[in-house]
Amino acid sequence: MGPLMSQFRLEGKTALVTGGSKGLGLAMARILGEAGASVLICSRHQDELEKALELIPVTGKARKSCLVADLGKRAEAERLAEAAQREFGAVDILVNNAGTNKPQAIDAIDDAVWDAVMELNLNSVMALSRALCKGMKTRGWGRIIHISSIMGLLSKEKRNVYSATKSALLGLCRAMALDLGPSGVTVNCLSPGPFLTDLPMSMLSDAEKKEFSDHTALGRWGQTEELAGPLLLLASEAGRYISGANLVVDGGFTIR
């Protein structure tokens, strides 16, 4: 492997992927493992984590593990950070992927639903980043990637709280990049468009699924493996001069 391609390799690094037991989280955990990183995934359910862990490849001396954490509770972010660093010694790459979407029209929003989605999609990202960036700063290297969404750039009926949180991640990313840049830590957002995962498949009607695919420039939904290039760019040495950016991976959905 030449020096150019070796920049994308992650040997000797440890990655934590929240919401890593299924969907895009699991796909990204698998990609990071294939690139040589040790991988730690978390979600709320031990049984789902154990099944997901079997699907994550590791190479060389890399390891893989899982931790149960409910990031809808603020204290769980701090506990997760401590447990992750205790188990692996350090977390070099943080992928803030855990999130949910509970559609409600603005005149029907339930305060408890709003607060719950805000806590998981936004507040936990702040809390976990706050806890783990300290070690990254000390070591002089780190990659923090917030998983936003094209719904942070545009929206759809009843996506009030979801779009609000995903837009907020873009602003948080920019401010964090300025705070952490001098220490060698980059912070970026990855904003997927329509990808074939359990969440959109369970929420959308057949007509809505077709509407999404027809709206892309490529005329189709994305496959999870198509996140590999963008993710590894932001997670590796290859993207060391990219920070405070939002990389949109949507098949051209937002250009129409």
C-alpha cells in the first residue's frame, strides 16, 4: 500500500460509535474496523450489541467491544466516556451517531417528546464530546464526527424537533472545531441523505420512499457501504486539514 492510501488506515486508533448496534451506526463501526481501528459500540440493548459485534471485523492487534448506555440520560454520557477509556485506554475517534426521530406537527408537539429527542440527538453529543475531547487534547490527536442529516439543511412536515437537533449539530461542530483545532483535534459533521436502514424503512410509506429516491440526482437510495469513503476521510489522517465542515452524502438530494 502506497503512502497516499495508507493515510486512510486506522491501525492503533480506537473508535467509539454511539447507536452502533444497527443501521448507519453498525455500518460505520464495520467500516472503521475494516480500516484497522479497535471499535467500541454502544446502545441501550445488550442483546442487539452482542449480535452487532459479531458483524464487525477487526484486523491485526485491534479489538472490539460493546457497552450498554442510554444516552437519553445525561449522566450516561459521562459514565460511557469513563468506561470506554478504562477499557481501551483512549478514544481517538468519536462518532456521535445515536439519535431518534419522533415526528410531530408544531401544533401537536408534546413537551416530553421534544425534551427526549433533544436530550438524545443534541445534548448527549455535547456531553460525550466534552468528556472525551480532554484526552484527545492531551494526546494532540482526535477525530470527532457528528452524524447530522440532510434534515438539518432542509425539512419535511412534522420534523420539527429532528430538524432542530440536526441543524444544531452543524453549529456545535463549527464552535467545537475552533475550540479544539489548536490541539490537533478535528470536528466535522457527516450528513447522510436517504439510506436504506431500519429507521426510514419503518417510518415511510412506499410512496414516500419513492419520493425520496426520485428526488436524488442518482435516482436511488444509498447503500450503507457508500459511507465508507466519506467516513474514513473524516476519521483518518487523510482528512487532517478538514475541520468545522459538513460533508453531505445524499446522492444529490439537496441540490434539486
